[in-house]
Amino acid sequence: MHELHPDIQRAIRAALAEDIGAGDATSTAIIPAEATMVGQIIAKQAGVVAGLDVAAAVCTAVDPRIVLVAQVAEGALVSNRQHVATLQGPARSLLTAERTLLNFLGRMSGIASLTNQFVQAVAGTSAVILDTRKTVPGLRMCDKLAVVRGGGQNHRIGLYDMILIKDNHIDFAGSITTAVARARAAHSGLEIEVEARTLADVEEALACQVERILLDNMSNEQMREAVILTAGRAKLEASGNVSLTRIAAIAQTGVDYISIGALTHSAPVFDFSLQFVRTTAPIHAGQ
């Protein structure tokens, strides 16, 4: 299993510290130290599973003796009541890890499932589904990993890896041309994207030879006109008021990308249950 991004590892540590504090008072009081348990993670709905490796990392952080064996691949479509993973380890440790691992798994699978719905809705077009920076603070890398596992792609990760000149930047600079010139003068070497509110903005951005143009809250007709006007000279990204009922029509305008904040700020949590069976069997890694 690949190594998780350091930000995800930090999120796991923070989540466990938040939940466990000075210790799991209930499990310590009730469960004998030598007891072991076997459990199954069961999907309680249909959708896309994402975050089993994150759940495994939660288990390892709580107790390296816990073994999680995935029964499905990351990004797999599963059905209601399907068994997605098996857990085995010290009973106290498993009960301590339970809520945190399910929180990560549920959030990431919810994002992946919603992303997959949008991806399927644009199937047959050239449009690529993108996320945004509308993520839970501290969980950005988890959220963006889940988007990828649902079949989408990541937009910029943060403010540091791409220049996106938005309306406030343009208004402050006085024009798209001035804003782009200042961005280029910074010699960052980063890709430049410009937000366009009108077709006139698209024309100005094209004259600046930027790599990407964001079509902000434009109608489908305006986007079709922007595609014709651009003629491949820049990549076009549709953004704003994107829904499952509207996205197919947006994709059919010919835009290259469609960014959707709802993927990470409004995805319902995927419902899983962790069903435990008490056992005294020895623990063998890999079982």
C-alpha cells in the first residue's frame, strides 16, 4: 500500500488526539487487555469506496497489531450490504479506532461517490470533472484524494501551485491585462488562469495568452460562444451553479473542465457499519 501524503498522516494524528484524549475510558474499563476481536466493515448503501488505506493508517496509529485487509479495491463500486474490509486485532484497540476510521472512510467514500455521479453524467464528452478549494480545513488532501478515486481530477491544491486571477484581483488591478502582466512579472513559472465574467473578458484573456480561462456563472449559450471564440487557444473551465441536472448540457458546450465545489463541501457521508465478533484467536498478519 502506498505511503499517504504527510498532510493526511497529520490529519489522522489530530483526529485520534481529538477523540482519544487521555484514553478510551469505556473500552479500558469493560474489555480485558488480552481480548481480541475480528470485525467486518459493511457498506450500508451503494456507491464508490475511498479511504481504505486511510482507515488502515488509523488502525496502525492506534495499535500496529491491528490488521486491516481490504476486500475491494480503492475506487470500486460496491452494493448495499457488501463486505469491504476485515479487521483483526486487540479488542480495546479496535474499539478505540472504530469511530475515527469510519469518519475518514465515510467522508472520503461520500466524496468519491458524488464525484463518480458527475463523472458518469459527462461520459461521452471531453469534459473533465474538477474539484475546488472548498474543503474542510485540515482535510484538503483527504478530500482531494477522494475526488481522484471517484474518477475526477484535482484543480490547484492551494494558493501556491497555480495562479488563478479572480474577480477581486482583476478589480484591484484595474483590468485583466494589468493583472496578468503583474503575475508574469513575478516570474513564478506557474500556470495562469483568469476568471472571465463576460465574453469580452474571454477576448482580453486570450489576448494575454493565458493557459486557462474560467467561465464564471455563464449561460450554456455564452459558454458555447466562448468555445468558438477560443478555438483551442486556451483551456476553458466552467464554474458556478453546476448540478447533476445541468452538467451534461454544460459538458456538451465543449468546455474542457467543469469545477464543482459541491464535490467536497456538500457530499453526503457514505454509511458504513463495523460489525465486531468477540474472539480469542491469535492474530496473524495478512489474514
